[in-house]
Amino acid sequence: MIPKIRTGKGGTYGLIRYLFGPGKRDEHTDPHLVAFWNDYAPDPGRNPQHTIAQLAGQLDQPVNAVGDRAPATTIWHCSVRADPGDRHLDDADWAAIARRIVQAVDIAPDGDTTACRWVAVRHAEDHIHIAATLVRQDGRHADLRFDKRKAQAEARRIEKGYGLRQLNPGDGTAAKAPTSQERFKAERIGRAETPRETLREAVRQAIAGAATEDEFFTRLRTKGLRVKLTQGSSGDVLGYAVALPGDRNRNGEPIWFAGSTLAPDLSLPRIQRRLASGIADEPASLKAGTRRPDWSAPARGRRTAAGIAEHAAALLDSDGDEAADQLVGIGALLDALVQTSPAPARAELAAAARSFERATRSHTRAEQADARALRTAARGIVLAGSALGRGEDGGATAMLLSTLVLAAIAAVRWHSARGHAQQAAAARQTAEHLRAAYRQTAAAPMRALRDHARALPEPKLRGYETTIRAALSGTDALRVGRTDALVATVAQAEEAGHDPKALLQQTIGMRELDTAENMTDVLVWRLRRLADLPAHPGSSARVPQARAKPADRRPPTPAAPRIPTTDPRKHPPRR
């Protein structure tokens, strides 16, 4: 159940006329009163002798009585809407709900006979509108402090008492939702989303690839947005606003949105603080795996990001408040992937980024957090350009997505431990979208790995399987699943000069695997990253050989026969 509150000034005639009218698109049916402030009020909907002017006049009487002493805000309007899946609520139910809302926000405290005047109008099956005036009948002004928070809290209690769908309580950190006027306009002109939502996503993506404030504004303009800067007398930029080309008001003027009205963390001061931390140097531990000249820049950027995301997930698992900034960095990685990934996975990635946006904001602040590595990785992905949906690019994308699923699950636990219900739900939804994108992206490289495993001689195959089962002893066998892709990876790692047992133990010990939907997939990508193996086994003709120490040099062992595999680059991306 969602209560939405608006306030205004003047008289209530215009609001009452709208509530009892046909609606903007004839959506109002049978408008009538279900509750009001006293034992009697004119009902223009059910009594033809009553008029809208009569009802508005009675509501406005306390405001008119105080004359010039009336407050600047005189009208309080709250719509209360049930979820589409909720059971039917009749007029008596809606009347009781209306009384609970006006009592909770101190419009009409229980037993207060001189409180504000109000009415509840029902003109649809699933919602009511409460209209009130903000001068009490004893002439005092209504106290509306924290009315939105109080209304939301009462709505959660109403949901529980009436057996309705229970929504997650908010904490005031969510981005402002589009207004009904914005939604109606978008629908009228055939837009899939409102300009507010389009601009919010564009600004987030611009930040993901920017290192400086000037670069951020340049990226906004490159995306085709109108940008207006507010400058002080010293010439410093104090704020910014953005508009979509062609989005104009009735006077033909662009409709501007300041960054702070798009989302709390998109205000210029918040963006400046994020950019002021600078860009990190690439960690030395990751450089070795990202300099292969036969791998594209998008593939190298994704491999680097996978290692950094793994570290961020571990920080979230550590349960410290300093991990809050890691969430912002993970969000930047998602925004970077949306801009540079191939079409088949882009829709799920865009949905994941939109969901995770809610998970990046809470009242928990990290005083000394350092998310520069994540921001650097996101910038590197953007600067590397678009990735292909096949070959090493596709495999490296699957490698990163596998890690980001675990990071999203870690974010669920981190928020849940702090009672951030909306953020935890958003992170959970993000994980589902990432899993869908991963399944699309990983199909080709996993198929190539299974083909490689089937080509191994039977003794070698059984030997690798024994090694893997021994390393995974104590793990839920039902969750281990098929190991053929892991067998192929271990075989290729040994061919490259690594000790399979030691590498497996290192991989398993990096981080827990209990939250992985597919444990073997996670191990495959960790192993391939640590051993510097191609993310797509069919994308490189040879696996790099580790340089052996002089004392360890032995005659080369004949390689297992290779079965030619189909070159995935000759096929279109899977849809």
C-alpha cells in the first residue's frame, strides 16, 4: 500500500473538482465520499443536491476564518493505493484506512473534535484520495512534521492488519519517483520511460567513465543531453541541470532537472566528493593478467575488473561500515558494462544497473573507504570501448558477471544486517538480472570447455575429476554439479605449467562458495583468471606456458590430441 503526499496553497475547489470529475482520461468511476471529518459532509458524487462548491466551502471554512494568519501551505492531499495483487477492499475498509492515515499524521488525532477538516474520496477500486485543510477548527495550524514518514509507517501496519502485500519500509534515501504528470506525458508521446528516469541513468553512466568534473560534463554533452551550469561570482561551478532535447513545457522551454532532483547522490557536491578521490593506480597483482597483446582492450578491462570486484565482495562480507563505498563502485561497474556490452545481454545488464542504484544509497556512510580501484576499473571498461559478444570479449564478460553475481549477493547480506529492507531487495533483484545476463554470455565459452574435456584421454579425465573431488571434499555434492568445464580448466592450467592441486586450493580458499548458484562456474572463472588462461578457450590458439625454473626442466610431455572446435566468431551472438 503506497501513500503519496502532496501539499498546496489556496482553496480546495480545484482539487475537489478533479476528484469528483471524470479524470484526465475518463478513468474515474463512481466518485463518492467514504469518510470525512464529522458526522456529515456534502457528497456531490452520491447526492445530486450537493455540489462541489458546497463541499469545498466547508473544507475551506477554517482557513478562511483566520484570514491573513493562514499558513503558506493550506492543502494536504494524500492518495493511498493498494497493490494490484491485493484483495478487494470495500468502502468500509477504505474509510477505516483513511481514518488511520489522518490520525497517524496528526491531521485528525483520535478524539480531537477541533482538528483539521478532511474528506476521503473513492473513484476507483484500488485507491482513495484524502483531501484536508491545514488550519484546525480551533484556528491553530496543523503540525505536519514527518508526515510522509508517519504515513508510510502506518501503511506498513495497515498492510499487516489487512493481510495485504507488505512493502519494504524506506529510509528516505531513494531517488524521487516520477510524478503522475510525468508518467502520463511519457505515455502520451510514446516514451518507454519518463525524462527523469532517462536522465538519471545517463548521469550515472557519465560518472562511471569520468575522472574529472570537466570530463563528467563533457560526457553528458556527448550523450546528447542539454547541460546548464550554475556558476558563482568566482566562476566556480556551484550546480548543474540537465534536460532531454525536445522535452519542453507548454511555453516551449526546456524542462530542466537539477542533479539533486534526479537522485540524492547525483548532486554536484556529492559528485565532486566522489571525483576528488582520484583514480587509483592499477594493482600490481592484476597487471600480469591484463597485458596479453592477443586479447582486446575490452577483454583485458573486464578481467581486471573481475579481480577488483572479487575484492569488493570480500569487503562486503567483512561486515564493516567502510564497505558502503564499495557499493557505489560496484554500481559504477554495472553502469560501465551497460554502455559497452553487446545487445543480447544489455537489457538484463541495464535492469541490473537500475535495480542496484537503490542498493548504493543508505544512511550508512564510509568515512575512510577507498573505492578508487572500482572506479578505475569502471573507467577502464568505458575507455576500452564496446566488447564483442563472442570470443575472448564474451568470455571475459562472463568472467566478470560471475563475480558480480557474488558481489550482489554480498550486498544483500550487508544491507540485511543493517535493516535496509529496500536496498537488500534491490540487490537481490540485481543478482537475478545478473544471473540471466551471465547465462546468455557464458553459454559459448562453457560449451567450448565441455568439448575440450570430452577430448581428454580417459585416464587423464578421471585423474582430474579425482583431484577436483578431493579439493571440494566437505562441499555439498549436490551443489557441485557438472565438473567437465572445471576439468578442462584444470587440464589447461597444468598444461600451462601450474600445479593443479595448489591452484585449486588457492581458488577455493579465496572466498566462500556457499552463495554461488553454480559453484563450478565460479571456480572455473577464478582459475582461468589466476592462471592467466583465455576466458574463451576457443579464442586463442595456444595457452601461455609458465616459465619453469632450470632445476625443474624436464623433457616435454606429449600434449593430448586436440579436436578441432568450431570458431565461435563465425556465428552470430546467441539470442
